[in-house]
Amino acid sequence: MSPRAAKTADNTIGWDVGFPLVVFAWHWVIIQSAAVLSGWIGGVNAPSPPYGRMPDPMTGLAHTMVEPFRNWDGLWYSLIAQTGYVGGTESAKAAFWPLFPWLMQAGSTITGLAPETVGYLIANISFAFALIVIYRLVRLDFTDRVARRTLWALALFPTALFFQAVYTESLFLVLAASTLLFARTNRWWLAGFIGILAALTRSYGVLLALPMLVLFWQQRGCDLRRWWPQGVAIAMPAIGPAIFGWHLHRVQGNAKAFVDVQAQWDRYTATPWQTLRCAAFGCGFYRESDGASWDRLWEALGDPSRYVDPAWRLRFGNSDILELCCTILFLALALIGLWKLPLWMSAFTIPGLIIPLFSPSKVHALMSMPRFGLVLFPLFVVLALILRPSWFARALMALSTILLFLLTLQFAQWYWVS
């Protein structure tokens, strides 16, 4: 079914939770199994905690289930949940948007659980609900089969481990998808209020206004008299950054600290083609991440046993191969999506890929792109459309699942993933 022949009435599509929960269960088992295995094998890399202070190991079941998923940014969110956005030497916290750590703090206070455990639960519950919402949303414009393949493509993508980690991917995904579902079904005040929450979770949430505008125009046309008052909802995501800026001004004295802090994280301004050139060939900032090092990939293909070699795993993590491959794939899918997706889906997706290309990192030019693309769920709708059931599609799914397992091991043992 093409988007042009899509179902438009809200009551034509029901809430089907069974299939999304099956997909979630497979996703959880695969990733959790890899995380548990990571605690049984050696080769753990040196950790990189906030300000060089590694927290104590977790105890009990949390040590096995949660601790592998709190690495990297997860420790930053935990630190913010415990100490807030204080200024001075800890101003680097302003790079992390507040809703997720605020929820971790609130959940920890109410339940007595560690903030990391609360973050792990939020991430997993959010992803389960995100799959339910996306399943319903995609079925409004495409067939059930396309919606099912979309969920599998999303849940088994090689970097989908971040949906289970103490990161914002899952929370942002469920909020963004819910915003767009309510906008798509003409419930604009709900879309606006949830859009505020999405924009408090990640900076990209403010750009939900673009697909919201497209949908509002398609529903109401150019008669401005039909835009009031619900048209106000389109701008409501902008309240999110305003709230965060107000809070940072109160505790750090700088309302735009979330912008100024990017330099502390080695972000700088470049053109997209300069960013891609640095990712492919290097720009000489740091020797260990100077462009994509394809030798690391050929080494593993020639001798798979290298994956258990800590030195090779460290070099591969710094090789920029994953970042470059994911970025090229995402850009290609976004271009195909211009022909295969409704306009509002492309309006949500394309800015999320282009904007990061203007602010690369000196450490990894395309740093975080394998994560950023995860929440742009229309990319996986395109995958579902072009990879119809066949032996090739099944082989790709199997390969993707293997990579998901291996990258989870990599992440859980403090090797760089994204």
C-alpha cells in the first residue's frame, strides 16, 4: 500500500501489542545474553567514567543485569541524577539533556533503587512502548507486513543495544513516535505536550515541529482560520529547550550552556562534505581515530579469532568504520525515503542526519551517528519496503543479529561503539 492510498481515519487501526512485545522479547534476550556473557569472559578495557571517578560496582542482580549497560554516557546520566547540573568544573554535564536523569532521580527516590537501575528500567519499558506506538503509526500508512518488518529491522539493527542501555534512545523514541502518532491522528494538544517532553530528552526534539507542520498543513490546508488554536501545538516542542535553558541559568548562570559545552566534547563546525572526508580519510586531530581504518575489518574477516584480542578490539572501536558505514547507510535510506515515504516522515528524518554533519567531533568525526539514526524510525520503514522477504533479507537479519550481539559485548566491556 502506498502512502497515497493510506488509511487516514484514526479508528481504522487498533492497538496491537502482541507482536511488538514478541519483537521486544527477542531484542531483550539477545542483548541481555551478550551483556551477561561479558561478565564471564576477560578482556575488559580501561573504563572512561565522568571526571575519572569510577563508581563502586553494583551489587546483586543489578551487577549482572544493569551494570554492563551503564557504561559511557550512562554514568553521566547517573551522575546528573545524583548531583544535578552544578557548574564549575562539572559544566560538561550540560551536554546531557535533563528529562532522563530527572526521571532516574525521581524513580530512585521513590523506589530506593540505584539511579542506573531506574535508568535501565526506563530504557527497556520505553522501548517496549515505542515498538507498540511505531507499529500502530506505520500501519496508518503502510500494510501490516511492512510494519512488522519495520519493527524487526529496528530491534535487531547492530547498534540497537542502545535501546537497552542507560541512554536516552528509548525514551526519546517513544516520545517522538507518540508525538507524531497524535499529530498524524489529529490530536494536536497531546502531540504538543508530548513534544515538549521529547525536546527535554534530546535537543533534536525541538525539530519535531517540522513533521508536525507538514501534517498540520496536510490536514488543515492553507486556510489560516483553521489553524487557530491547535496550530500553537506545532511550536510547543520549543518549550523544552527553554525549560532546560532556564534551569541551566539558575544552576550554572548560563542559559545556553548546552550550546557552549559542545567545545568541551571536541565538537567543532564544518561542512558536511568536510565531515565525511574526515571520517573516511582523517583530519589529523588524533592518531588513533584518524579516518576509517579498513585494515581492522580485513583482519577480522581473515582471522575471526582476533575479536577476542583486547588490543584488536580497542583498535577496531577507534577505527571509525561503524560510524562511516552507518552514516552512509542512513543517508542512502533517507534519499530512497523521499520517494517511498510520506512527506512528514522525511521531514522528521533528514534533518536528524544532516545537522550532525555540521558539528563533527575531533575524536570521531561521525561520533554518535550509529545512535542518532536509531531514533529516526522512518529509515527502518524504508528498509522494510526494500527488503521484502527473501533468502537475502533473512541472511541480512542473521548478520545484523550477530553484529548486535558482538557490539553489545564491545559496549559492556568498555570498548567504544558509538
